Amino acid sequence: MSKSVKSLLLNFVCFAVLFLVSRYVLGQYTHLSGVWKPITAFVISTIISPQFKAIKTHEGEKIFMKWLFMKGVKEIK
């Protein structure tokens, strides 16, 4: 599996997990109804989820992660 596909899957899995958790929490602890639950969960998950990028370097292709709660950029092995 190429690094770009792996980074795309990591982005999707992190977003999906955060979306499901935030939708459940919003459903249990707020009075939102209808379409507002998934819209709010989408916005929260988009802001909070980490971003993975596959970048070609002189050593080959590497995956880097940037996250709101982490300072700087971290290389993923």
C-alpha cells in the first residue's frame, strides 16, 4: 500500500471515529434535533481531527501528521 493511500485512510478513520463519538455525545447531552446533530458533529470532527499528508522527500515518501492539540508536525513511521 502506498503512503498516499495510507494517509488518506488514516484521515478517514480518524475523522469517522471522531464523528461517531461527537454525534453520540451531542445526542446524549444536548437538545439538538434533526439535521443539526450530524452537521454539528461534522464541524467538530473536521476541526478536531488530525491531518495526515504523504510528502515526497529526498529519502522517499513519508507520512506527516499535524494536529490541533500538538505543537509542530510529527513524522509517522
